[in-house]
Amino acid sequence: GRAWPRRRPWANPASGGPAAPAKVSEEDKKRAAEAAAERARIEEANAKAAELNTKLPEILKAGNDAFTAKKYDEAITHYDQGLALDPTQAVFHRNKGIVLRARGVEKFNAAVKAKDQPGKDAAKEDFKNSAEHMEKALAAQRDACGAPNHRPSRFGATSSQPPTTSSPRAPCEPLRPWRSVC
């Protein structure tokens, strides 16, 4: 084959000497620094998401197992751990609401049999907390789907938007116990 002359990328082909160094403007330096900072932020968010993707399913399973075994206080502790790691996860609010309701039913039934008013009051507190967590679960689900965070009126339209025949947004995906940032 034919041998091609090799060029050095740093050499100026006209003179055969080294090329002049390229000048980097302050604006280019600023953009490069912003890009590096954005890359670092995304890498940090992805690392956190990867950590959550391993921890949250384990915590959710532990809470569900405790609930199945009727260890309500233990289940609530696990769901609280999940909420501490990511308070936007609707599944932890929903499950905690379910556990609080079940615990409240047990407390209430035991208090009725024993004619214990403080026991009834404790059960009512569990019912109230259950309803609050179910509301938080609905709000988190609406946020995850991009839906308005208020209730529709009785005529089918939200209080801030007129009724539409088609939804401009895609349908919401089902709840998942974890998610990735990017």
C-alpha cells in the first residue's frame, strides 16, 4: 500500500512548526465550569438513587412482612425508615396508613370489650393518623403523575382548570417502590 505522510495535530501545516495555542474565552471557561458542576450534581443524584434502589425495597419488604405477622409497631417503624429516606414515596404512606387502620381496629375492639375509654381514644388517634397518611399517599401519587394536587369538583373539573375532553399528559404509571433520577 501507499504510505501517507503523517501529520502531527499540533503542527501548523503551512510552516511545519507548532500551532498557536487556542485562546479560551472567559465565557467558555464559565460554561465548562457550569457543565462540570451539573455533571457532579447528576452523578451525586444517581449515586443516591442507586443507594435508594437497594435500600427501599428491602425496607418495604420488611415492613410488609411485619404487617403480615401482625407486628404493627414494627411495620410502622420500617415504613417510617422508608419515609425518612424518601418522603415522596406514596407506597410507604399508603402502607403505613393501612397498618395504622389495622392497629386501630384491634385497639378499638379490645377497648370495647374491656369498656376502656382511653383505649378507644388511642384507636381513634390511629384512625386519624391512618387517614392523614392515606391523604399523603394520594398527594405523592398525584405529584408523581403530574396531576393537580387538589380534589376535583362534583362536576368533574378541577377547581383551577376547565373540563377537557382529552388529557394532555400521558397516563400515570403504577406505583413503584423506588425510582431513578436519570
